Amino acid sequence: MHESPTNFLTSPEYVAQDADDHAAVARCLAGDPAAYEVIVQRHQRVLFTVAFRILGDYDAANDAVQNAFINAYRKLDTFDIRRRFFSWIYRILVNECLTDQRDRRLHEPLTPELATVGSPADLLEADERRRLVQAAILALPVEYRQVIVLRHFTELSYDEIADVVGVPAKTVKSRLYTARERLSRMLLGLDERR
């Protein structure tokens, strides 16, 4: 159930969130830095999810999100009010993640949250499955990793992803298809070695 571009761009939730973001940016630029807290609270969770899925490390994801918010605040005067704030800060976040990856070539294993139900064997199997999926996602090139994370972990529509990433919706669909195919091959290959 995907929204058409017209419905997506004119949906009350989309328009209200953008209007709130734009108002907060305007208040910040007018000398009210406390207005930035509204933006941080609105976008922090989804940006952390994106950073965590890109980097695979809790602390690195936290640092990337904090740096993205700091850099966005410093550059608020360059924000184009005709665009979505989320798209703008998302690009800043991805740059932070890429910088982090360049700075630390080695990646540490993921420490996922444990499920609260099931036997120890079930928990171990679920933990192993999450670890394998995360490792496969991290092995994807960044342009494929981005669309997988935005679609499956932040549940954005194709049009929203296109806006965030800055490519046409057709390109998003193509990248998602390719990313899913690569993930399938990687995960099936991992399962066959067991």
C-alpha cells in the first residue's frame, strides 16, 4: 500500500511535520536555539536507526547522530526551506556515517537486544540470525544499504526514500530490488556453509 507522489506530498502528516520543522528552523535562525530541541526530538530515533543499520555499532551510531545534529545546527542558514528538513539532515547523517567508516575500517560485532521469550536455544538462534542479517546489510554498498534501511527499518515509502536519497523513485525501486537480491544470495550462502 504505497502512496502516490501526489497523496504523499499533500498528506496532512507530511505537510504538518514539514511545517513544524520549517517553523523550528525559522525560530532558531531568529535567535531561539531552544527551538532546535523540537527537531532533535522528532528525528533522533529514526536517524539513530539509520545510523545503527549503516554502521552496525551502537556507540558509533550515537556519535554520528549527535554530530549530524551539531553540523545541521551550525549550517541551518544553508537549509533550503523549499525542501524537507529530514531529507537535508539525512544527507548530513549519511556523510557522518561514511566518515566514521573511513576512519575506522574495522567494524565491531553487533550487540543486538535479546528477545524476552523463548528457550536459551531459541534466543541463541535468533541472536545469530540477527547478527548474520546485520553483517549482510553492512556488506552491501552504501547506496543499497541506504534504501534497505530506509524501507525496512524506518518504513518510508518509495517516494519518501527518493526524496531523502535524492534519486527518482524508479531508481529507489531498482536499488531495493538489487539490494534484496544481494542480501538473499549472501544469506543463502551463509546458511549453506553451516
